Amino acid sequence: MYVKTWEKSGATYASVYRSDRVGGKVKTTEVAYLGRIEPSQLPYLKAAYAKKKPKLVYEDGSEFQG
């Protein structure tokens, strides 16, 4: 899955898409429409749906154990 964004009238919008192979061709399907987002939210959305998850480090320097 991946996040796709676009701008319209000065606002940023996002959706989550999934790619499947059907009959030898790649078909993309919208899984969730996230609506209007702030540009500062985009890195967190992309990290949440990335294949290789980034390491989560808290402000005190400790890491997420999960």
C-alpha cells in the first residue's frame, strides 16, 4: 500500500492505494480516502504505509519496542 497526494485549490488531499496484479497487469485500487491533510502530516502518513518501517524514537531517546 502507498499514500497518494494531490493539491487542489491550495489544499493537500490524500488517499491510500493498493496495487494488485490481475491477469498479468497491475491494477491500483483506492483503499481509503483520507481527505484534506496538512503538509506536515505527509511524512507520518508515508511512514505508516511504507514497506520498510522507520524506527520510532521518542523525544527522550528511547525506542519503541513492539
